[in-house]
Amino acid sequence: MKLAVFDFDSTLMDGETIDFLAQELGFEDEVASITERAMAGELDFFDSLVERVALLKGLSEDKVNEICANLPLMPGAKEAVQGLKEMGFRVVCFSGGFRNATEPLGRLLGVDADFSNYLHAKDGILTGLVGGEMMFSDSKGKMLQRVQKLTGASVDSTIVVGDGANDLSMFEYAKLKVAFCAKPILKEAATNCIERKDLREVLDIAKAI
């Protein structure tokens, strides 16, 4: 079994979901600054996630879902997912972001599964709390090992694609580690780097598996 794992924010999707949500409440600059530092590896991912989500308190769940359903796909995302599946890959999305975004866009792209976090809401309003299995800097690596065990995929049959520091943990368990328009900390650990926003370039790299 061949396995391809993509990060979501700034990889399959062109931007950061939480930045789009924060715009609705006028906190976009504050949240974007924290996001930038977290993706560069300057902040603990869990602490930064909790801090950013707290700023979303009071946003309606309907507005969240509306924003998430209209997020911009990364150029070449559809072609990359379709092409990999035609090459015999199972395609999965891991995100330190939220199911509100990964579920509808994952379905649109045709990914086989998506793993992300949940924004807690009460009476249709965000409480500012978050939970899930993708909340820590090592979450993606641990989930990748679980998916490999479930699918029978090996390290040598796995390609991973990401852009930020919280993707480092899954790089450890893949033969091909693709840094996509990435932060320097991720490029240093990559086997391949893509410098322009076109995910179709992943297809040529994946031929090595």
C-alpha cells in the first residue's frame, strides 16, 4: 500500500483557516502573527493553538461553516490528489486546524480520510475551546504511524507534504518528505522542496515510490 499525507493549511488550502475565521472578529493581525511564529517553530504548537482559538469565542458556528466551505484551494490540489490516487496511493489529510474545514474540502478533493481538531460550540456559538488528536507538535507523526499500521503502508511507501514546524513529526516516518512553500525549519528536514504554489509538482516526486 502506498500512502500520501498532506497538511491542510497552506498546503491543500491556500492560507490558514484560523486566520480567515479571525478576520470575522477583527483579530486577523493578532492571530496571523501567532500562526506565523508557531509555523516557524518559535512557539509551542499546543499553546499557540489554544491561544488563537480563545480569540474566536463568540463566533457563530454557522458563520464558521460558511467561511470554511469557501476557503481557497491551493493551485494544483485537485490534480495532485487525483493523480496520486491514479498512481495507487491512499491520500490522507492531517491538520492542526479544524474539521469544519478539512471535512468539506477533503470531500471536494476526494481524499480518503482527514484528521483534524474540533472547535467546541454551545448553542451554536464557539466557546473558545478546542479539542482533538492534532493539537500537539508530535501529533502528526503519531497519527501517521497509526495510519501506516492500519493500511499496511511502510515508511518506504509513504510521501508526506507540509509547510510548517508541526509537520516535522510526520517527516520522520516517510521516505519522501516534501516541504511545500515551507518555513526554513521544515526545508532543512526535507528530501524535496517545492518553491511555487503548484501541488502538481508533487506527482513527479511521488514517482520515486
